[in-house]
Amino acid sequence: MFNKKSLEDIADEEKKWQKLFNEYTLKAPERLKRFSTVSDRPIKNIYTPLDIDDLDYSKETAFPGIYPFTRGVQPTMYRGRLWTMRMFAGLGSAKDTNERFHLLVNEGQTGLSTAFDMPTLMGYDTDSPRSRGECGKCGVAIDSLKDMEILFAGLPIDKITTSMTINPPASILWAMYIAMAENRGIDRRIIGGTIQNDMLKEFIAQKTFMCPPKPSMRLITDTVEFGTKEVPRWNTISISGYHIREAGSTAVQELAFTLADGIAYVEAALERGLDVDAFAPRLSFFFNSHLDFFEEIAKFRAARRMWSRIMKERFKAKDERSLWLRFHTQTAGCSLTAQQPYNNVIRTSLEALAAVLGGTQSLHTNSLDEVLAIPTEEAATIALRTQQIIAEESGVANTIDPLGGSFFVERLTTDMEEEAFEYIKKIDDMGGMVAAIERNYPQMEIADAAYQYQLQVDSQEKTVVGVNKYVNEEEIPIEILQIDEELEEKQIKWLNEVKENRDNNKVKEVLEKLGEASQGNSNLMPVIIEAVKAYATEQEITDVFRDVFGVYRDPGVY
């Protein structure tokens, strides 16, 4: 990008500037002489053309919509279409969440995103002793197809896409969605959306469990195969770095472990006999947008470039869409504070802006009160308005990859790519991500990073406004959404009515059929759909899996 003479001149000028800089900082406190990102990546004093003198524009940066897609997967990016504004919602009963969905759609949301309560996430019905006190507390309670039908009543699911953040029982919730659509006369080939369905990151970070890693991979591969053949508009895995970052990883660890998970899923699908170009275009990703503005933008750019190279060079994909890294982003829940909660609006705004400048296809913005409770309607609306103001008023959507070419951003993008590939090589040498998880490698790397960050916060090397600096002892009153404590009793009563009114002989028959199929090698999705259509409950189905595949217990390594 620069000729040899100009680079030599810049090097000479930098030496002169560095001498001047050193004179100004000679008496500065030691802690001000080292600057680093949230991930503790050292930041140089200044970035110049010397930092990107080896950058090959055509091979490393190129143009939007052209390999390696560093600047975006679509040629027009937001000039052609804005990102999907997909606000995460789930509270109380299916009826409560349906009302919130309608509110958000009426306010301009362009995609649905579903949060489930803890029993649903773990594969238990509301009437299980394990579910006591958790009904509807961190999301919506879904026990059977009846709940799914209420959840999406009156919503245009043939025109709007739906995301479901569910992992161990993802195949079951997806089966309920398919059955719900078909009961409304909507063909399964028309519906579009995403199930998270990423168990590898659960073993690494979020820790909702059902079965051990290998049978979990079997269930996931069943959904990929079934979706490829039967539900072509659905993303059957959202390969998620979000929870890896929430657990305390660095940005590079989030990038590396997420793509390593993706590699494992592609390998599993190929072993099943699927053609890479048949399923890879429907793989999607889910990243965290944390507080360090430029680090996050560089991470997103590096992720696109890395995945395109992995798919082209490692898996020999031919279809250009197989090379695309399409991703949803959520602002960092772990960055929110209970202290001075209105500060969270500013944090979320910066994180959302980084996601947009990084080229996300879909975005959820956290509400200011999420660190305290399920968001109120007012807080959720402010979070949605944050996206709309960025989209409609800031002007950042008018230019494609406006930070492309920045000395700092391009250097950071390349450095993060190189470091992430080093992690992936280590995981490959261990035998892949499942083997690495069994050795607790990613878990320990994340734990170490989280510990180091907390030490920096405790020592005030890193600032958290309102927590370790600019502290205000006065409590700020804020409205908290309360979930009706009687909800659990009502949900159990409703569940019992479903069980009484269904054909229980049919349920028994289909669950036995599912158990037999689970012991074989056939794809389980058709039988799961048959079971949910008979109104078998989530736990009745997951208990079959637990009986056949066993139950996973976290080893709790320190």
C-alpha cells in the first residue's frame, strides 16, 4: 500500500515522535505507561502504515461480498438491508411472552428471539421437583406443544424469522415449532429462523446439560441433516461465542473456541455423509459485543475472514454461501452493572455500535435493567430504540466497513486472526474440540482469563464506572418486573389438563418408538415431531434421551 521510500520516511518520523512522546510521559505514573484492551491485549502508543506494510489488500481485506469477506458478506451491506433487530424476550407464561412479542413487533422489531426459563433449558417440565421456584423466572415456560401454540399465536411466522435460545432439548423445541406451524397450515419449508443448538459451548461455558458430549453431537447432527433436507430456511445451529465471552474469556478465546466448535460441527455432518455445500450455507454464528470498541470490531472482521478460509481451504467448500460467516450479536450482559443501572444504556449503545461497524446481520441490545431482572416493557423499548437510532440517525449504515483501512483496526484484525488460529491448532493437535473439552482445555483457559480480569478490576487497573470508580452510594430507584409467584401453580394445572386431554396410549407408543430409535442410528427428528404432535411433554422426551444416552455431570475442574 506504501512504497519503500515512503515507509522509510515514516519510520524516521516515528522515531522523532517517539522521542517527543517519551519526554512527555517521563513523569507519568507507571500504570499510565501501559494501555490494554478489556482482554488485556497491549495497545501500542500509535499505529502507522508501518503496522500494515505487509497487508495484501486483495487477499486479506478485499471488497464487501468478495472472498475472504473481511469487509462483509453482502456487497451492499446495510445500504441494501439493515441488520435484523431481534430483541430477546421471554417471561412468565407463553401468554405473557406472546404479549411482549406483539409489543416489540408493533414497535418495529424485525425478528423474534425467545428466552426460555431454566427448567425448559434443562429439559424438565414445570411439575418436576427440580423445577420448583423457577417457572418463568428467566424466560418463558414451555412444557408441551400447547404452550408453543400460545407463544406464537397471532404472529406472522411465515413472514418473520424466529430465534430460540435453547441447547440440550433444542431438537424438541424445534420440533414443537415445526408442529405448531404445520397445525396452522404453514409448510415447514417456508418457516425461517434459528435454534442455538450448540452443546459444545455449553460444556465449555454456559453449563446447561442433559447428555454427554458424544450423544449430544448425534442429536445436533440429526437436526442439521433434517433441516438440510426438510426445513431449508432454518439455521439449525447458532455456533455461539456469546456465552464463552460471558464466562470471562478474552476476545481471541471467544473467536478461537467458537470457530473450533464450528469446525467440530462441520466434521460431524461430513461424517454423517452430508455434502458440505448442502448444509454449510445454513450455519450461523452468535457473538458477544463487549465494551472495548475497536477490539470487538476487529474480532468480527477477523471471524469472517477466518471462517471463509476454513471452509474453502480445510473443507473444500465450493458454494460461495458456504464461506459466509453470518452472525447474530448480543451486547455484553456481563458488562452491565446493578450499580447506577442507567449507565447500562451508554454501555449497550457503544457495544451495539461496535457490532454494526463490525458488520453484524442481526442484533439484540440488552436492557438497562437486565442485570437485576427480566426487562420491563419500557427498558426493552429503550434498548430497541438504541438500535433504531444507530440505524436511522447516526449515519454509520451509509458506509460499508467505514473503519476498513484503519492502521489500528487492520493490524488488530490480523493479530487476532493469527492468535485465534494458534488456539485452533492446539485444539486440532488434541484431537478436536470434543477431545479438548474432555481434557478441560478451553474451560481452564477461560477461567484463567476471567480471574486475571477480576484481579485488574480489584486493583483498579481496569475501570468499571460506578463499581470501582465514580462510585455513588445513593441507590437509584428503578422499576423491577416481578413474575407472579402463582404462575408455577397455574402452569402445573395447565400441564395436567394437557396430559388428561391427550391420547396417553399414543404418547406411550411414540415414546417407546423414540427409545428404540435412539438406540439405533436413524435420524430422530421425525419421531420427535411425531411425539410432540401427540402432546408428549418436553421432559417425557428428554427422559428417554437420559435413559438411553446417560446424564452428563460437570467435572468441576479447578
